[in-house]
Amino acid sequence: MTETLTHQKENRQIMNDQNSVPAQDLTTKFPSNPVMAQPAASASAAPLTADQHSLPLSILLHLLPGGVVTLGYILLVPPALRWGINNLITLNILVIAVLVPIELGILYKAGINKNGRLSLQGVVLNRERLTAWQLIVLVVIMFLWMGLVQTFLTPFFDPLLQKVLFGWVPAWFPLDTNFTAMPRQSLILTLVISLVSTSWVAPVVEELYFRGYLLPRLSRLGVWAPVLNGVLFTLYHFFTPWAFVERVVMVIPMAWLVQKKKNLYISIICHLLVNTVGILPALILTLLK
């Protein structure tokens, strides 16, 4: 009788031990659903945060913002001209209202997918530090190079390509840069809007997007990455296709320098300076008249 009771107690103890397996052991034996354990980012969003973009995706991301803006430009410029709004104002409004939101939207969408919050950490790259003197010297070199290109190539290739390859475009399509023919008030408004949009806002956003986000995700191509980035950035300006030669000659060395030094601020400052020099002096002279 005593032995029977002892055996019953031992059996109950064994059953209790089996029923009280620690949570850690249960997890080991019965792992959670691997699909449920993945990060919240969906599979469709994953390509945006990949270390390298596929070539088709990269081409799409390079060209999409410019394509949407150009479509809006084609649709809006004819009626805007009838209302007395020149096409330069229309383009700059599209840059602020369409281009910038698209590019920032893609950047922050990638940031949310990667970080789970509104952040560009790990999305915008090429942010390694340079000394102040290194940055100044590199910016001056690039700025002088761009100035030489605009001085010697632009006056020759722009009208040539516009006549030979793009003579078929409607008369209203080329940007109205004949400032001397504009009434003073209209000219001031055009230049102020252009200064804010084209000279200040767009360069910063474009460099974050093209050289900070897209360029590093082509790094597997080595020295061809800045070439492809520069060519696609040039093509993305669908609304001024005749400026292809000058842009590609200016942008490829800048993209190469950003990749080489892994410093995005070189291209941001150069882009700001070049675009500002194209608008600010004309605005100052107009205001002084």
C-alpha cells in the first residue's frame, strides 16, 4: 500500500513537470509564425529601403518625379498663358506643389519603412564629414567647372539641339527666359518665385533624393553609378531636353565627387550656388531700376 502511494505521487510529479515547461522551451519547440515575426514593412515597400535598387526600379525612381511635373506642365501652361501667367511661374508652382512632395514623399516613405517613424536615418546617405577647408575647396572647384560649362557649352548646344532635335515642340513649351520683354511687376514676381523654388527649395530636395538616396543604391556599379545617376538626372528634366549636354557634363563629375567623398553637402551647396547665381542678380538689377 505504501509503495502504491509512493508510485502515484511520483507519477503526479512527472506529469506536473511536463505540464510546466518554461515559456522559453515552448518557444524553442513551437516557434512563432515566421511571417508574423517579420517587421511591419510590407513586401511591396521593401525595395525602397534595399541597400541596392534594381536597375528598372532605379530608372523609375529617377524619372518619375520629372515625368509627372512635365505632364502637369503640358496640361497647365496653355490655359495659364491665356490667363496671363508665364510658363516659368507655372513650372515653379509645379516644382513646389508636385515635384518636392513626390521626392520627399518617397524619402519619408522609405524612412518609415526602415525606421518605423518619420526619419531619414539610413535612407539619405553620403553624409560623412569633411573639414571646412576640404568642403570649401571642393565646392569652389565644382562651381568653377559648372561656370565654365554654362559659359562655353550652353550658348552653343542649347540653341543647336533646340533647333535640330526639338524644333517640333510647340512655341509655348520652351521656358520664357526673355526677362527684358516682361513687364516689371510680372518680372519681379517671376524672379522671386523662381528664386525660392528653383534656386533654394528644389536643389536641396533634389540632392537629398538623387545624390543622397538614389546614388548610393547604385554603388554596385562602381564608377558607372555617378554616370548613370547623372544621365538619368539630366533626362528627368523632360521640360528642358535641349539642355542635356550641359547638364550631363556638369552633373556627372559632381555625382562622382559625392560618391568619392561620400559627402552630399558638396552637391547641395554647388546646386544652390549655380541656381541662385542664375536668378538673384537679375532680381537685384530689376529691383534697383
